[in-house]
Amino acid sequence: MTATDQLLFEGADWDFRTLQRICDACEQIARDELGLDVYPNQIEVITAEQMLDAYSSVGMPLFYKHWSFGKHFAFQEASYRKGLMGLAYEIVINSSPCISYLMEENTATMQTLVIAHAAFGHNHFFKNNYLFKQWTDADGILDYLEFAKRYVAHCEERHGRLAVEHTLDAAHALMSHGIDRYPGKKSLDLRAEEKRAGRRRAHEESAFNDLWRTVPTGPAKSGAVLDVERRRQMLGLPQENLLYFLEKTAPRLKPWQREILRIVRHIAQYFYPQSQTKVMNEGTATYVHYRIISRLHEQGRLTDGNFLEFLQSHTNVVFQPEFDDPRYSGFNPYALGFAMMQDIERIVANPEAEDRDWFPDIAGTGDTMGVLRDIWANYRDESFISQFMSPRLMRHFRMFHLHDDPGERAGILVDAIHDERGYRRLRRELARQYDVGFIDPNIEVVDVDLAGDRRLMLRHTVVKGAQLTEADTKRVLQHLADLWTYDVSLVEADASGTVLKEYVANPRKIAAVA
Amino acid sequence: MAIHIVDRRLNPGSKSLENRQRFLRRAKALVQGAVKKSSQSRDIKDVLEGGEVSVPIDGMDEPRFRREGGTRDMVLPGNKKFVEGDILPRPNQSGGKGRGAGEGDSEDTFRFVLSRDEFVDLFLDDLELPDLAKRKLAEVESEGIRRAGYTTSGSPANISVSRTVSRALARRVALRRPRREVLEALEAELLDCSEERRAELMADIEALKTKMRRIPFIDPIDIRYRRFETVPKPVAQAVMFCLMDVSGSMTEHMKDLAKRFYMLLYVFLKRRYRHVEIVFIRHTDRAEEVDEQTFFYGPASGGTLVSSALQAMHDIVRSRFRPADWNIYAAQASDGDNSYADGEVASRLLTDNILPVTQFFAYLEVGQENGLSYEMPNSALWTLYEGLRANGAPLSMRKVNERSEIFPVFHDLFQRRGQQERTGS
């Protein structure tokens, strides 16, 4: 063991040996003192321009080509050049090995912070949280993206750029509705995906026989009218995963179009856990970097000056403006997450009477890391907040709940504040803000008119009176109709079944040609 | 150690370049509009510098299902004085505080920077050279050579070593030419062996050697030569004649307008032809070929005889630019003055000698700054050319007073006239 009381670095400069030393020191603390369990780490040093590149392909190191990424790049580049936007210090990818990108202009202290934050905090969360385990395949994702990129390029070669672009546009429009929200029987294996697509293509080519094209199809079998229940059951309806439904049942899609829908769907699914665990993920990473760096300072491996530099960045990261502050834009997931993790640490280590009432299971047990690791593994934002937000923290943030009913002329009601009567309601409401079930509109395929004009019927169940924006909805439905190639209708109905609005979209010709 | 540190900084950048190009293609109409608009206010020198344009974002957005309205509940931090049950007055606009920035529709336009090439491409994209007939005609005029496979005969300089050796190898393998190692092994064995074995070995070695002689290492039939093919290459050269009246009546402003026009024409031609030459002819009552500096800034005085310039151009074409080989473009700038007696000569020169050999002849009448040309009677030259055009001469003519009109006029003159004129270039 080398002397642990040696300084890791002095000043702001670093080189690759310094990074290695920092990593080793962080790893030692993460493993031995915090008991973290991480994927192997791969740390990549990149320039600002490469960071912008990574931004425009949703942070992934490789991605298929599409104009919308170019648009994001142009937009971000412009705002970066004007200084409207700073760049992140790092990007971390949920893959195995876990890749963290570090910006080259970070100081040595910042690199330490970022390594502790991403390579150990996020990495542990990715590897252990149940949502990520259930929905993502960290071993396969990079290969799958590589496959997706090649496949899309291959399709463009064979079927033309425009046709592929139309399909991708449509798939992207439906991306937020291409997610399975409930775990299925089998877990995702992205490597097998690639082989499957290859086999399918090979089979198609080998089984091609031009004769079949000319066989007369004969009159449609009209006599057997399936009854509605049976039909819905056979189609697997109702179905909220629109992309899945199209991939499996859209009548006139080409096999390559189905494969592209599948690719977009898999990628949407891959990001699904991240949108549900923003607070926890950032909270975990922030808590971990705070613990690791404080410990490094205690061990005398970080100078006081560097530690102060760290504290300043850390404080900026966990800053929570109040609601009437011009900088306010919702809860800062870093601030909320970090505050909750620290609060749990306090409850476990040295609880007050109130905490023992609220959290009998964890209060005073003494094993902080054990409790936290269990929480990190088994919760998402919504359940995490609804179970571990303490009254003390609600008082600390001085939270209050507003209820804005447009029907109420008098104004906005203050429904609950941080007091004895309000704690539980506040906590329930805050948790609900992080519930994906409430964030995304609830839209399902309810039926297909198989006996008639093959119209695809969707329903949006309106919650609390929030209806879809008209212009966007029309455009999305147009894309949907293009894929379905027959009419598509969408009904907005509230919980009692009253229809509030109806949309119909007809397919455009191009889709049929494509 | 499990940690792997990689330095990616030297990796090739601009991974997003292709996505960017796709985006530009998609947004072409919008970007083009923006480019036109921004180029109007620019100087000619900067016009080709690229730069920032702003593009309205609608049409480029990606639709998603979104919701709005309805009952909203929110939990906010930083309560100061509210207690449960308070009713707060609504701000005038609903929302206001407590809403995160919307996903895309918060920006109605967005600005981004185009590179120089992107800018020029977009700026000149929907312009087309008029009358490309000659270009097609001239296609057979020159020939280039191109690699085209292999051949069994040719000059020794063109032997393809790799192809020859690989064929020789295939032949040696197919005919089972003894390998050198086998022979060497036998010869090594020969050095110390019994007498009866020696005779046997000698025979074997001899047999192998004969076989090796019979099957040579490289046979003439193995030899392949690189084959070249001649392909016709289109003539891609153009000459641009700049004719300008430099008599006393032409002010600096007018010359400046003309210069801008010539520069645009040059950039435009340069994009289409590999080789572009410029001939400057200035005239008063005499015409002379001059260099650029003199053309724009050299002092001159005298009367005005347009025919002198036309004659000079005609002479130069005859002596230096064979119309079969050159695409000839001419642009004439003048304030419109010409002596009346000259009209007859000028029109004959134009219709008989010049217009038949040029691809394009543009006449730009430059006016005074803030000049109200539309209230003035048509100038002598304008009347003359208009008469010619009425008789079917392919002349393009425009009047320009202001700097900002140069781009629209230029654009106007070269606008694509129907797709059938385009050749697949």
C-alpha cells in the first residue's frame, strides 16, 4: 500500500498519471468504505467540441444518423458559442464498461469531483437499481447502437434516404409512447437482437420466391366476423406501447420499417429508467462524490485550497432557488436528491423522536451505507420520495402545495404547507410529480376496425382536465397514420367516459410508396 | 487495475457533420430564405464569408404528444408566509412561475452559424447557367485516361506486379511446382547418408530440378498489365468578359455597382467551371483591354462609343478564345449613354458577331444613388438593346441603382428556367 497521506495533486493542473492516482484513491474509498459495486470504469478525456457532438446524439458515443440530431447540434453550438449555455463537466453512459467523458478543461479538483460523481456514484446506481436491471442491458447497449447505426445506414442504401427518414421521423414522434411500462417475461438481450435481425434478413433472402407475388389472393373472407372481445384479445389490446403495436400489427409496413420501429423502441426503453430516477440518480452521485472527496481531504490527500474549490462547485450544484426567485425552474434534482440522502444518513445515525415515528424501520439502525444501498437498489423517484421524504426536510425546503383549478375564479389555493396537517399530503403530491404515470399522457390503442375500413382507434384518458395540444397532436397522428397506412382516430375522454375531442388522420400517399 | 483511461481528444472531431448536413438539406428552403435576407445587407466581400443566419423553427420541430391546461398541482420550495387555505390571486397569464422551460416550442427562431461553403452553396443553389448547349457539344473535345482492369499485353511500365505474382503463385500451386524447402531438405540429407540412399536422392533431386525448370517461377502467361481507358472529359473552361463604360459620366457609385455584379458573376462561374478567365475591356470612345486595377480605378475621359468595346471583344474572342473550346460570358455595365450614330454599328456587331458565340450576354444599366430611374426616359443604350431583344436577341438586361439591388438582380438573371435546361452535372 502506498502512503495514503500523500497529496494526489497540487494546484489545478493534471496529467494522465494524476487521473490514474485520483481514480485509484476514489476507488479505494468507494469500495472499502462505501461498499459500492460498480461496472468496470472507462474514463475518456474529450474536448468541448466532442462534448457538443456527444450532446447532439443524446449523450451516446455512437448513434444512427438523423437530421434532428443535426438540428440539436446547431442549436446547442450556437447557444454555447454565445455563452448562453455552459457545458456539462461530464457525461456518463450506462454501459459495461461504464464510460465517463471528462472535459479537458476541468481542473484537477473538478476531475476528482467528476470521477467520484460519475465513475462511482452513477455507475453504482446503474448497476444496482432495479429499474436499470430490469429495462437496460448495459453489456449489450454499445453493440446494439453500433448495430442500429449500421442497420439504418444499410436501409438508407437499399431503400433510399428519404423513405428511411420518413420512418424515423414517425418513430421519433411516437418515441415517448414506445415504452413497455410493465416488465415482461423475458429480460432484454440486445446482443440477441442483432443476430435476430440478421437471421430474419437472411431467411427473407433465401425464401424469396417471385412466384408468390403473382398468386391471386382471392376475395376477402368476410363471413367470419370476429366478435370484439376476441379480436381485442388477439391483437393484445388495449396496448399503450404504440410503437410495439405498429411493429407487430401494422398491415403494410416493410420488414425493414418494422426493424427501425423496433430500434427506436429499444432505445426509448433504454432511457426509460433514467427519466424515472433523476432525483435518485443525481442524489446518489452527489452524495457519493461528497463522501469520497470529504474523505480524501480527511486523509490529507487533498489540500485545503482544492477542497474549498470543490465545496464551491458542490454548493453551486446543489443550489435550490426558491419559487419566487427568477432562477427557479422546478426542483433541482441534485439538491433534492442530495438533501434526502444526507437526511437519511442523519436518520439512520442519529434520529430524533419525530424520525423514529416516521421511519421506524431505519431510524437509529446505524448502518448508513447498508440502508442507502438498499434504497438505491429498490426505489425510483416516486416511491423514494413518498417513503423517505422527512418532515424535517419539508420544513427545511419550506415546501407548500398549490392547487390551481382553472374553474375556480377566486385564485390558486394553497392546499398544504410544511406543518403537521400538511406533511403527508405534501409528500404525496411531490411524489406524484415524479410519477411517470402522470408525466406522460395516457394514450392507448383500443381497437382496430378489422371488419370495416381498418381504422386504428386510440384513446387518450384525460387526467385532471389536461388535454393534448392540438397542433402537435395532429402532426403526431399524421405520422401514425402514415405508418398504419389507414385512417387513425384519437378520442380524448375523461374518466367518466365523456368524449371531449376527437381527431382523425388520413395516411399520406408517400407512406404507401415507401 | 480495472480503470481504463483513454485520451479521446485527438479523435477526429465533427462527428455530427453528417447530421448537420442532413439538417441543412431538410431546412433548405428556410435556410435559403434566411441566406438571401442576410446577404442583402452585406458587402460583396463578406457575402461569401458565411456567418450566422436565423431560421424560424416551425416546420423543423419534432412533434410529440403534449398536454396543457387542466387542474394543476405543484409543490414548490421557499414558502414565506402562506398558510393552508390561502387563496392566491392568479397572475395575469396563467402559469408564470413554476414551469420548466418547454421542450421545443419556447423558441420561435433559432440562429446558427453557416460555414463559407455552406453559405455559398445555398446562396447560389437555385441559380443556373443559361444555355449550356456548348458545354455538351464540347464534351468530346478532350480526353482523359482512367484505370480499367487488367490486360495481357502492354508496356513493361504498366506491369501489375501484385496481379502477376498472384497468378504465378496460383499456377505454381496448381501444377505442383516443387518447393525450394523440399529441395533443400533433400540436399541437406545428401550430405550425410548411405551410398544406396545417395543414388536415390540424386535421382529425386534431379527430377525435382527438371520439374522446377519446366514450371518456371514466373511464366509469360502470368504477366498482367494495368489497362487504361480513355474517357471523354467535358471542357470546363469559361471566359468572362467585363465591359464597362468609363467615360466621365460614370460615377464611383456606378462603378462600384458594376464591380459587385462582376464579382458575383465570377464567383458563380468559378463554381461551375474549373478554369475561369476574366477579360476586362473598358471603353470611352476607344476601347482597350486593361487589368483589373485600371479597369475599376484608372482615370479615363472621352466620349462614349459602345461599338468600340464590342469590336474589341470580338477581336479578342477571335484571337484567343475559340468559341468551340470556351464558354463565353459577357456582362456589360454602363450608365446608358451612347452616341446616337453608334447604335447601328453596335447592334450589327452584337447580333452578327457577339451574341452567336456567347452563352450569355447581360447588360446592367447602373444609375445614380437614389436615382429615380423609372421616371427618367430610357437611355440610348437601353432603347437600343430593348429593340434588339424585341427582335429575339438573347439579351438579359436590368437596371440597378442601389447596392442592395445587385443580389436580387443577379439572382433574377440566373434563376433556373425550368428543369429541362439542366444537364446532369
